[in-house]
Amino acid sequence: MATDYRDMNLLGPTDIIDYEEGTRHRVYSVEELKIINKFKDKYMAATSSTERKHCAQLEMFPKLFNYWKDNGKIYDQDQTKIKSNVS
């Protein structure tokens, strides 16, 4: 099932919390949120899910993946799919 990030306020100023197995933890670090928030206005201005998907997959996620690669974070295929799931 795809997630609508607008409903989750994904690009908001607060930390993103994942409620998995009854625990709370931040999904993105402060540095990752800085990268994500650079695209907030464009993402929120998108008028269709196709435009939001384009912004996330072709602009925001490449910046995040490059940041992770530069900082030695390696995600396996399942983790990458979860982090990049856009409706």
C-alpha cells in the first residue's frame, strides 16, 4: 500500500516518527530532514500524485541517496524500498 506523505506531514518541521512494534524512533536524521525540506515547497505545491512522485523520486531521493552514500550508510533493497515508497 502506498503512503500519501501529505497526510503524514512528512515534510513538516517536526521529527518524523515511525511506530513500529510499539516503539517510536525517528525515521530521518536532522541532516536528512534538511535535504528533504529543500523540496518541501515544490512537493506541497504539486497538484497531482504524479507531480509529487516525480519530485520525490527524481529530485529528493537522489539527493538523499547521495548523502547516504557519502556518509557510509548502506541500505539493503528492502530498506531502500521502504524509504522511497511514494504514492
